[in-house]
Amino acid sequence: MIRIDTASSESSSMSDQRLLPLSAFPIADRRQIRGVFTDIDETVTTDGSLTAQAYAALEALKRAGLLVVPVTGRPAGWCDHIARMWPVDAVVGENGAFWMWLDRRAGKLCTRFVQSDAERADGQRRLQAVRAQVLREVPGAGIASDQPYRLADLAVDFCEDVPALPRAAVDRIVAIFAAHGAQAKISSIHVNGWFGDYDKLTTTRLMMRELFNIDLDAERARYVFSGDSPNDAPMFGYFPNATGVANVRDFADRMPHLPRWITQARSGAGFAELAQALLDGRNDPSS
Ligand SMILES: [Mg+2]
């Protein structure tokens, strides 16, 4: 399972503390950061929209030479667009089912699934039974509008295009996935479920090794992950400098791991705050 030891020895007295203000992130440690992994929904986006401020923050990080990789529960169809058009180096999608990147030398978009075609086909078949039971037993739940663009998971909408469901209903959706032997993770808008033992973290580590030849276990203190929701918890537990945008507090009571740092602003403005903090670290003449 996920280890929660924090790799940073430089500031060990604070290493077990969580949800510390981002301003306490030591400037010298910020300067060591090589890349940013980030959730998208309500971490980069705000109330469902991508603001110019948040997009500019992504662009500024990339321009400064940092590795930028969104890690999202969003579908393959979105990730195709993101990998092609956003200022990113790659994107991990469907909670770790795959990563996509634009191979600029070869001039083509590439996808690496973590499961075989046969495993994915079997998973999709089994998810049909989950889908039927959720719709039968959880009034008000819907199938996410982005489901047709998914290649691996099932996304149940509890907050995006349907009136927000109470927590008990969200828990019931998770329980139905679990009863079928599927994994289920709660984002800010969907419950995503799949068959397979991958998640955002396992796929991010594999991608770093295969695509960038980086041993993330050894380098994790040099990467920041930003997120807001329970499906980000494995990342919060792994990265010693994980950062939650302020709205991470909305879900904090149902997360096994919380981020080390927290921004003052919510959602995309919080992400921009993080980007600025990292850029300040790079630009600080005293460090
Ligand atoms: Mg999110």
C-alpha cells in the first residue's frame, strides 16, 4: 500500500505536520522543485471553468523549465486535447488508466495504457453491471456526461450535471463499486470506478520511470503535487511537498492522507498562488 513517510530530511521537525500555510514552504526547498503534478477539477479549474489566471500559471511553470503533468480522473477524450494543446509535458488520465504525451520529434500523440486491451475490455464489461445497479439503487445519480470519451473507467456524476447528492448517496455509490470488486475514488464531481490495482500515484511513478527516466521514489521531494479531493489522497501521502488548494478542507474528513501545504485561495486561484510560490523560489537571489 501507499507509504506515508515523508522523504524530506531538511525540515524533519515539520515533516508530520499537514495543511501548513504555503507561505511556510521554505524558499530553498521551493528552489529544488523540478516539476509539478496537478489534479485538474477544482484544483486548476474554478467552479468548473478554466480561468486565464490558472492557465497562465501552467504556462509560466512550463516556461520556467519545470515539468508540468496534469493527473486527472478526466477521460481519454479530454486528455487527447490536453496533451496536444495545453502547456504540459504529459497527462495522466482516468485516475491512472493511462498517460498521453505529444512526441514532438515523431510528431504524434502517444498513449500508454497500464492494462492490456483484454484487461480493459473485461473491465468495461464488468462495469456495465455496476452502472445498472447504481442507476437502479441511487436516486439522482447520473452517468457522467464525459463517459462516452472514457476508455477504462466508469464515472458516476453526483455534482456536475445533476443536483448535488448528499454524502450518504456518494458513499452508497462507492459501496456498490466495492461490492463488485472494483476500485472507486471520489473527485470533486464524480465517483470514478475501475477494475485494476492502479491509481493516480502508481501510474505517475511508472510514467516518470518510462517516459522521463526518473526514479520518482528517490526524487519525490523535488516534485510538487497539487489537488483538492479524496482521489488525490495517494498523491498527498507520497509527496512531501504536496499542496492542497484551500477547498481541500471541504473533503478533509474523508481523506486518509492530507497535503503538507495549503493555499489561501480556492481552486484555480490557489493553483496560481502555488505556481507563484515556486517561481519566487527559483527567482530568489539569496537561495
Ligand atoms: Mg479535483
